[in-house]
Amino acid sequence: MMRQLLARVFASISVVFGAVTLLFLILNWLPGDPATLIAGQDASAEMIERVRTQIGLGRPIGEQYRDYIASLLRGDLGTSYVTREPVLDRISSQFPATLSLTLGASLVAVVVGVGLGVVSARYHGRWLDQLIQSAALALVSVPAFWLGILSILVFSVWLGWLPVLDDGTFWPSVLPVGCLGVFVSVPLLRLVRDGLIGTLSEPFVMTLRAKGLGERRLFFVHALRNALIPAVSLLSVLIGDLLAGAVIIETLFARQGVGRLAVEAIGSKDLPMVQGAILFASTGYVLVNLLVDVAIVAIDPRTRARARGA
Amino acid sequence: MLVVGLACKRVDAPGAGGTSASGSAAVSSTTPHAGGELVIAFDGAAITQFSLDPHKLPFAPHHRVIRSIADSLVVALPNHRFGSWLARSWERSADGRSYTFHLRDDVRFHDGTRFDAAAVAFNFDRIKDPKNALMSVSDLGPYERTVVIDDFTARVELSRPFAPLLANLSKSSLAIVSPAAVAKYGVEFPTHPVGTGPFRFESLKPATEIVLVKNPDYRWPPEGAGHAGAAWLERLVFKNVPEEATRVAVLENGQAGAADLIPPQNLIGMRASPTYRVVAGELLNHNYSLYLNVQREPWNDERVRLAFKLSLDIDAAVKTVHLGTQARAWSSLSPSLLGYDPALVGSWKPDPAAAARLLDDLGWQVGEDGVRSKQGKRLTVVFMDTQGNREKRLDLLTVMRRQLRATGFDVRIDSQPGGSYQEKVLAGDFDLLGGSLFAPDPDVLRRIHSPAFRGATSVSKVDDPELERLLEQAASSLDDEERKAIYARVQRLVLDRTYSIPIYVLEYSVVARESIEGIAIDRHGFPLFFDAWIRS
């Protein structure tokens, strides 16, 4: 078990390292010269050249990569081309906003996805199930962006219940967290529902029923636990959706965040900033996957048995 | 020097390029009172980090904030005149190569240090120093040095006459910042700006929020300001809300008291609504124009460019997209710039038939799909873009693309991130570009079209000795009438040779809730909050 975990951790570190290297190469191969962009529309050729030297471009790529990895190991993510500030400072100032957005949204996704999935399965085939399924279909069919605009219009403009702009309180987070959470909850909902319905027709359920186990206990304890295992694995995939959705939600709601930072940094070809943001995102992704693996072992006795057998 | 009484401010006729206000309560009889916080949702577009050093970046959204923090030596007034601000008065030498500024002696920067001739010299020398790589250097033209004559007299010396100097000095890009603060904050100065303005910088959240607070000691507003003394508002909070639908929403739900660059469909409704007031002013600008790459085939042939131009129905495109909120442009220059030639209005008409004839004569044959080709080369026009649909520019292009298709042009849109866009522009790897450049003087034409003077990534690739000569002549002439005559020729020439195709005149607008009084737009088209107050 411990060995397995260690192997996982090692694999995770390799994934992050691979992502960083790949990204470094992609960004450097992409056409586009950050110096012309930073120097601006009116800049002369000399000014562009000065900026280029200032930000340390024009050196061989191998040298740039070696320096990058070396400083990365020292915990130094470099300096932004555009604003000349340390990338780590900037990302750590933006990170809490993204973390609370994605954590909040995950919570919403789990509550809504699992909750409605259970309700849907329980009322399988009846009008409530059909209503939930139709709503879910509608939700997966619209872009997160549209969902966001619509929710601003309804809850903020028409009903006047919730603010949009950050005012230092909790309330402006409700809409973005809710939107992102609901958006991500749909695949979870379907998986839980279908999983439950499938589990309920499995032989072990029939056995339990025959042994006289109550429907409620059967449903919530035995069937749900089984249906939740694929749902937990799905969470590790959904983190990608969450991060992608965060980019849109952060822009739409004029929030701070690593997602918006990354997109804008890509636009201005601020390579150190892009690298830093992606490093954070990939580390987050890998960490969540690691946690999910551990969680599955904890809730699924079969994997524990396999681990012992291995 | 001109003296304008305080009473006659902000009364420029709407449409004359000054501030115009509409809405139910544009003029209020109630007396202003101090206090309160105004939240402004502004379009910061793709700002990654706020950079509030006025000399550093030419990006308009930053300057909309900077204008409240830092003052200039002179202020631009109607009819191309200039009034006193940090300079009480000034004289120009007979040869036009030096300007002596008599400065106010009662001005302090927000950090408590004194504004004086040495501060002026420090600012301009800092801009001029190539080590600092500051964008405002082009605004100083042939600047050589500033001589400190006494504490409050500074003489700016140029190597040759430079007609746009006063206009440029009135721009926020040459606003005066605190030398002590520049020394103290160093590379972090752009996030710790210190000026002499009616509001001082308090704090920012990266890319999302800037908070300014009232400068209680302020008593040096520019000529033409609405009142003397400190600003009315206690706090100004600028929120960067890049999504236009969100700007509309936060204005509607009252979270923001004002918002800028509201999309046309909403702007029309808000103009008519008693809940809002719209303050608008022409941005002094080289109008948004299209530029064919004159150094590349087939656009190096003037006749092909003419056919392209005659295929366009710009009136229809601008009306369809901007719904009448922005005027169609006839000249490269926006109408309130010195030298704008009104004779160009209506000077040409779309003529697809003539365009088709021109292309036929040149051997461009219509193919099966309606696109022309010549010797196996299709008449494809790659429009390279990096700004997306800002000011509805891609919507405009989509309409014009259909118009061009009717005469056999195949327009493709190639969207590039900023870095690769600039690199391709530098290499001349494009057929068509669009762009605008805000500027207080027609000399902006030189910054776009003159190979000796323009930036390496300028939208225009024109190299025309006649045009160059005219532009040089106009830049060093100190006679406004002579300059007007030259620029009239230049505008005509640029249009006739299809060096650029002007599309629309940008009217910058701020929509405020009805209770917010006194927001104004300055002569450059930038918002002023000095006279703004909140009716309780």
C-alpha cells in the first residue's frame, strides 16, 4: 500500500515535470516575439531590441531551459516579461481566489450532482426524473459563458438578490461558484443516476432484498456506495473542466484568478507568467488525481483487496 | 495666454467634439456636495496588470485612470487652444525651438514633495532617456533638454520646431509624476503612481481593481474645470470588467455608479432612459482604419486597392453594427483634430460595378465560387487581428467581408495572440490590418505613415516620399493655417492612394446612473471625475 502510494507520488512529480518541459518547448516554438509586444505599437527597432535584452530573450533555448529548471527547483518561477514582478508573487496573490472558486464549485457540483442523481434514480422513469434529466440536458448544451450571463441577468439584475462585483463580502461569490458548480455537476449527476439504476439491478442487491433488507438502507448504503466509486473517479477528470470553466467565469464576473491571469498572459506572450500559471494548474490537477486515487482505495474494498494481493 | 472663466465650462455643443450629455437630468440645478464613493466599471480589455506610470504604456484604459491621478502642464481647450494647469503661462521662442513655462508655486505631489521646475526637468529627461524605454518618448518629439531657470520657471529646448508639443503636453502621457516617488519605488512605480492630481492612488488588486481617494489639498484644477478646490468624491473605485454584458449588468443592478464603453444596443436604451445619463465625447484619434499591405502583391498596385475600397459600403456597415452610436469616418483624422478636412465628407461612394471593371481590366477573373483569381493566384485578403471584437471591429469586418465577396475578394480573418501578431506585422506577413491611435494632433499621421518616424510595428507600410515631405513640413510648421492646408492635402492623398480606409469615429462614452452628476469627458476624449458628485 505504502509502496503503491510512493509510486503514485513519483509518477505525479514526473507528470508535472513533463508538463512543464512540454509547455516550455511549445511556448518557445510558437511564433511571436514578446519583445515587440511589450515595446508597443510606436516602438522603434532599437527599443524592441533593448526590451529583448532586458527580458533575457535571444539566448539559446537550451540555456534558457536549464536556467528555468534550475530556478524552478529553487522555488523561483521567474519574472514577468510585462510587469517585471516575480511570477510567484503574482500567482500566489491570485491563487486563493481561484482556489475558493474551484473548491466552492466542486462542493456545489457534488451536492447538486449527487443529490439530484439520487433523486433522479429514486424516481426513475417518473416525471421528476424526466424533469431533472431534461434540465441536465439543457445545461450541458449551453456554454458556461451563457449560463453565467443568464444568471447575472436573473439573480442580479431582475431579482436584485446577488451582487456581481467583488465588494469584500461573501455574496459576490455565490453566482460564480454556483454557475461553475452547476455546470460541472451535470456529468456527475448522470453518472450517479445511471450508476444507481445499474447497481439496483445487480444480483447482490437482489440477494440483499431477499434477505429482507429495507429499501431505504439498501438504496442509500449499499447501492449508493457502489455508484459513488465511478463518480469519485470522475471528479479527477472534472477538475480539468473546473479549471477551464474558471477562466470564463473569472472574466465574466471580473474576478481575480489564475485562469484569467493565464489567458491574458498568453495574449501578451508573457511566457514566465504562462509557465507559472500552467505549473500551478498541472500541480493542482495531479494533486486532485492523487487524492482521488487514495479516496477510492478508502471507499472501495475491492481495490484494497487488490492492493494486498499485489 | 487665454483666460477662460470658470462659468463657461462643459458647454461645448454636442457633436462639436466636446462633451455632450443626454438623459433626463443632464443639467441639474442642485448644488454639488462632497463625499461618497463612485464605482466605475471600465473596459480594461486584456489588462494583465495595471501599469499606472503615465509615461510607460500607451494603452487607453490605463490613461482613463491616470488622468485623475496626475496633472499636465497645460490643458487642451476648445478650438485647438491651450489653457493653464500646472503651468500658469508660457512663451515660445521666435525660432520655435524653446518653450518657457512659468509654473504654479503652490502645487505639491501626493507624497508631500514640491512640484517645481526641477520636477518638470526630471520627468522629461526620464522619458527621453533611452535606458528607460518609455513609450511617451515619441510625444516629446525633438526634445533636447529642460533648463531649470529658477524654482518655478523651466525652459524646454528642442532641436527643431515641433508643432504638436503643446497638444502632447496636455495629454496624460506627458503628465508630471513625483521624482521622489520614481526614485523610491523604482520598477514598482507603475503600481505606486504619485502625481499632483485631484485623486491620489490608494491601492490596487492586480488586473481587477484600482482605488483612488480624494486629494484634500488639491487647488490647482485646469482652466475650464467646474469648480475650484478639492474633488467632491471621497473615493473612486475603478473595477476592470472586461465583459460588456457584465458592465451593463452591474450598472443596472446599481453595483457600479458608472460604466464605460457600453455596447450600442444597450447605449441606445440608456440614452432614452431617465435612470441613466450618458456623457460622451469624441476621442481625439487617428480613426479606426483599414490598411492594405502596400508592400505586398497585389496591394502594391494602387488600382487593386481602389477596387477594394470601392467595394465597401462603409455607411451601411457602421450603421448595421454600431446602430447609429458611432459616426462613419471620412478622413483618417477624427473631426475635432486640428486640420480635419470636412470637404472629405461624401467625397466618394461605394461603386462595386467600377471595382469589378477595374479588376477585370487588371486580369483578375471571376472563378466558379465567385472569387477572382489571376494566373492561378486567388484574390484572398488575410485580415490579421489580435484585439478580437473590441469596439465591434470584427462584426464590422464580417459585414464588409460580404460586400467584398460580391466583387470577388475572399477575406479571411486570421486571429493571432498579441506576440505573434506583432511579429507578423514586423515581418509584413499580412494583407490587411485595422487599427486606431489616440493622439491630440494631426502629427499622428506621421507616426503611422512615415517610415523614418513610425514604430517598427506600425499598421502602415507606406513609403511615399511626397507624403513624407508633407508630413515633415507640417510637423515643424508653427503656423496653424499652414498646417491645416498641408494636412488637408495629406488626408486627400492618403484617401486617394488608398493608403488607409477610415471606418468610424469613436465617441467614447460613460453611462452613469442618474444620481451621479458632473462626470465629464476632456478634449482628448478621456473621462474626468474631478467635478463628479453624488446626489443624495
